[in-house]
Amino acid sequence: MSFAAPGWLFALALVPLALLAYELSRARATRYAVRFTALSTLRQAAGAGSRWLGRLPPALLMMAVAALALALARPHVTTRTPIGRASIMLVTDHSGSMQATDVQPTRLAAAKRAAHTFIAQLPAQVRVGVVTFSDQPDSAQAPTSDRRRVLGIIDAQEAVGATDTGDALALALALLRADGPRTPSAIVLLSDGATTTGPDPVEVAARAGAQRIPVYTVALGNADATIPDPEGPGPPVPVPPDPELLARIAQASHGQAFTAGDEGRLTSIYKQLGTRLGSRPRSHEVTVVFVVAGVVLLIGASVASLGLGGRLP
């Protein structure tokens, strides 16, 4: 919840001050109480719950003051509503390092499953495209409503080759531009390693940012991961992810960077991105709710006070 006029929230300080004044006044009244010899008879006549009932009117009054103070601060709540037509490109690395098993069962298998989760989160009106890459971009699909075609490309990937992130981003950017310059767009890049060939991906990301197309990056894997030596029976080859590069790509495009060291974390990130990119936040003022609550509580305090003591609190 947010507030358009938060200065009025200082009025909430009146509530504890008023409660303190009320308790002090009750204590002062007790000091001047008249002695009554038939105390047990008085207690029986008053009833066991009268002490707490007597506190009901001021309690309702204080709650009313709090509600009206919140109303003066003009509270707003934020909800998410599905966006209209939009285009999102998934850019997925399937280089040889994606065969690493630090993310179970393999990085590539986890990436495929997470992509299914991501697409399932998107509203039907959001068009999705895909670029897969290793040594170079090797499969691409422009944004489309045919989710099965996109998932077919994702599922066909095999872990092999180097990492050409720059060309893959450039292709995704070109496909989004062709889809319509006024269409809200974004790129989701998943990779597990440093760029080993092709243009600088940070420069491509900066071009995307200039066109208001953010790149959300996910660095997949753990620093101690290895794969078998692709050249023969040599020692295992280290394949740590490169979150620093992916963070620079996200920053250059005004996107956001994430890291995932296991499949659960990766799936959670993709769910979050699916929700975020498939909807937009909307703020609604709810002042009237607090005004009504304050008025109802004031009426309740008046009725309770008149019923218990014959006077207003």
C-alpha cells in the first residue's frame, strides 16, 4: 500500500496519546472513589464483564480516528492487470557448457523446463518468439501466438559449441523491431557462460535499451561446475557462469539480472518474469474504504457509549 499524502499518517500518533490520556483519567478517577461497604453486592450488580464493556466506546473511537487518518493520507493499492498486445523474445544458450549437471538433471534440461513454465505464465495475447544459439544463432522464430512452434524449437536444443551472445541478441532485437516499433517488447536471455565469439553483447544491449526494449538476464549454474573434456580423455573442463557479464547486459538495456544455481530457483525466476512481463501494475485509490470504516466506527462508539453510560465517550 502507498499513500498520496503520507504527511497525514502522523495523525496516527494521536491514537496512543489518546489511549494514554484515557488510562490516566481512569486512574485519577479511582483515587477519588467513594468507599462502599457492600463491595461484593456491588460487583454482583455490575456484572463481571462491565469493566471491559466500559472500554469498548473509547476503543471504537480510537479505531475510527486511525481509519480517518489513513483516509486523509489517501491510500492506494497496486494490482496487476494483463497487458494488451506485447512481444517477448526468449534467447537461450545451448553451448557445450549447458551439459553440466550442477543444475539437475543438466543445465539445458532445466532451462527447457523453465521455458515451458515461463510461457505458461503469459496471457494469450502476448506473442512469444525464440532465438537459440551456441557458435552462432541457429534457430529463430519471430514473435507468434503459436506457442507450440516456440516450444518445439526450445525442446530441440542440444548442448554443443561455443557462445555467441552478441549475435543472438542482435537477431532477437531485429525480430522485435520487425514485429512493430510501438509494440511493448522485452528480451529474456538465459546463458551459463562468457561470450566466446561474436560482437560485444553489452553494445547490442545498449541499442536495445535505446529502443526501450529491456533485456532480462538469467545466469545459470554454479562456479565450481565442470564438463568432460570435449577434446578427449583429459581432465574435466571448468564451466563457471558469468553473472557479471549478464548483469552488464541487463544494466545497459535497463533490464534486470538474475542468477540461478538450481532448477527450483530458475523456475521461480521464470514464473516471476512471466507474471511481470505479462501484466502491468495499476494503482487504485481506496480512500473511500477507510472513510466508510471511520464513520461506521464513530457511529459504533456513539451507540456503545450511549447504551453503557448514557453519554458520548
